[in-house]
Amino acid sequence: MSGDRDRKPRVVAGKKEKGRQFIGDAGFELSREVDFDRHQPFSVSTWVNLQKDGEKGTIFAKCNGEFEGYRGYRVLLNPDGLTLRVVQLCLAGQCH
């Protein structure tokens, strides 16, 4: 789990079975087994049940930090819908 550790996700009824309700800045991290490199194909599927209109924030992401150019991807929920950001930054001298 990541984010606000005092707000652990609650187990709730999901679309088919059980789901998790995230409160505030709570989240979770997956193991390195699902840490894919750029040459490995993968897909992601999720069902999101919003508690109220106008919610916004990150649905899922894999992103390096500021000092590595934020390389990665992020799916964001906005009041207008979803935004997919894919960032590939090639720093000088590191292009192949």
C-alpha cells in the first residue's frame, strides 16, 4: 500500500466479486513480477465506480521520478473523462 497509510482500502462489493474502495490518497503497488519493460507487451483492465461526479486523480501509473524525466505512463481521471500520458524522454548521450 502507498499514500495515506492511515486510510487503508476497504473491501466492498465489486462488479463481479469483491473490490477495494480507496479513500483519500491511498493506493497500492504491484510486485516486480508485473514491472514490464518497454519491449514487453501488456494490457491493463480495470473497473472504476466513482462515488461522486467531478472526481479526479490517477487511476494507475508507472512512472520514474523527476530526475529520470518522468519516463513511463499514467492514466488520469479528469472531470471531462480519461487522459493517457505516455512519456519517453531521451537524455543527451543516452539514446540508442
